[in-house]
Amino acid sequence: MARKNITNLHNFATDRDRIYIAHLNVRSLSGSSDSLCQFFFHDKFDVLILTETWLTSETPDDEFLFDGFKLFRRDRPNGSPHGGILVYAREGLNPKLLEDFPNNTFQKLEILPFTIGSPFCKCMTILATYRPPDTPATDTNSFHETLSRNCKNDTLIIGDVNLNLLNKTDSKSKFIKNLQCMNFHQFITEPTRITEHSSSLIDHIHCNARHRISKASVLHVSVSDHSLIWCSIYNNKTSPSSQKQIPPVQLHYRTQIHMIDPTTMLEDAEKIFKKMPTSDDPVIAYNEFETTTSDFINKHLPLKTYRPYKTKKKPWMNAGNLELIKERDYFYAQAVNTQSEDHWRIFRFFRNLVKKIIQKQKREFYCSKIKQLHDAPKQLWC
């Protein structure tokens, strides 16, 4: 019998007339980044929100950048190794961080607010949220006061709220009731954290513009002990019947310097200086010089264009690693579906094995590179 991959994303986001927004509590991004990039950035999600990144100010952004996406980060203050939020948003959506959002009024609650909007998408405010279990009641009051003052347009609240909506007490908490009073609707109805002995719905999607939500659901992934939640929103400014696609983002770059023929380039450069503009009119002379130099640059350093949505394969990831990841995902799916202790035990074995092998190969790759380029430090840091 053919195995069914629980992270069936290949046929997932095929409707590009919608914007796909997803959230996952990763519980340490540094330890999950290699597994995450295998399926998150194959042109599937337009906005991806990660909570509990466990990053600090000492961790640079460079390790987590992806072409075609803007990155926003909010690490937990005071150098705490827990908490933290990171957002990837497609550049074509014109994402902007809300700098004036008063985050300093919260003791524990973590919010990363930003907006998306384009000529094809009505502006929407998104509040990436992580609410720790020990969040005080004062944070709840401050959050709803801030929400009523600062979010006047369509607003989406998405993240790990740590309130189990399958539990009657949590579902009637002040945090949830206040959102309902402000016309926010919660769209996730399935458990978002499943273990051997329990299941809970603690990752939420709340929106005050129900007509803009096309669909919302849960994907069970083996990268974290939380499931991924996602929703799709209509990307047009009018009705769902007149959809317009978001134009693809394209990046432009010049040919790399090591691909240039220096002999031919120097010969052409000499011709430019021999053929200087002779006109007495400065405007005509400037235009002649600009045309000549532009032709020279475009000949030797041609401008190239590409769509940057495909993730570059990590050099330490090979076919064996990818096969092990598929095995891990398969047994996670079996464990979630059957709740069998045997399947949970096998899943944990493959999860730890994948993590151990990837870390080992990543370490060996960098050690090999350092030894190989020991006498060429410039190449090492390029």
C-alpha cells in the first residue's frame, strides 16, 4: 500500500488567487530550520509565522533569510532563550512592520504586528501572537485595549495562545470572550497539539472579517509537537468572483565578476575612452556617454532576472536524509491516526535519528569547508 505523507503540500496551495497564511510553534528554530525548508518554501505559503523560535539577539538573520521573502523578528527581551516570533512574508504583498504598536505594555504576551497589502489585496493587519501559559490577566486587558485602539481595519490574530478550546473552561476565558465581543471569529476546530496521551486546540486563527477567509485547517507535521495551522484569504479588494492574481516577485542581478572575460572587457573599455563625446552641447555629450557606458555594462555584466521562490537545497542534505525525513513523517502520521504506543516509539526513534544525522553532516560540511579554504580566507567568508 502506498504511503500517504501527512505533510501533503505538493497539491496544497494551488489556488494562487488566494493568499496562504500559516503558523507553526517550532520550539527552537535553530534545530528545525533544515527540516522546515524542505517543504515550507516551495511556493506554498505567502506568509509563514513561527513562534517559540528560541532565538536571541546574538543569532544573526543571515541564517534564516530566503529570497523573495521579508523577514521580521521579535526575540524575547533580556536574552531569554525561549519564546520569540519570526515572520516570513512574500515581498509581493508589500509587508510592513507596525512600528508604533505598543508592545512594551505587556509583561509576558508576545506580539509581532505587521500589515500586508498590494494593488490586488486589500490591506490586512496580522498579529503574530505567542501567549505563554503564565500570562497574567493584566496582559489580557492591555491586549484588548490595544487591539481596539490600533486595529481599525481587517485584522487577523494567529499563533499559539495556550488556551485549549476543547476545554470548556479555556473556551470561556476572558481572552476568548473579549475577542468574540469585538466580532472576532475563531476558525480552527481540530486539535493542534497531539501527543500519546492527550490532544488540545491551543493554536488559533481569529479574524474580524469572516468574509475574507476562504478556508482554514490543520496540517499535522513531524517537525514540531505542534501541528501547523493555516488559512487562505481572498487577495482581491472586491468579491471572490473577480479574483486577480498577485504579480510574481522578480529579482535582478548582474553576472558575477568571475564569469567575465577580462581581456575582451579591457579592450572594449579602451574603445570607450578613445571614443569620447565630441559635442559642445553638454546634454548631448552626456547622453552619448551614458549610452556608450550602458552598452558596455550590459554587454559584459548583463542583467538577469529570476523568480526566487524555490528554496536552495542545503549542501549537507542528501537523498538519504530526505528518505529518512519521509520515514519520520510517515510514522508520525501513523502515530497521530492510531495513537499506538508502538508507532509513537518508532516515530521518536526516527525523529531523533534525523536530527542527529543532519547535525553531524552539517558539522562535517562546515569543518571540511574551513579546512579546504584555510589558505583562502576571502573565499571562506564570501
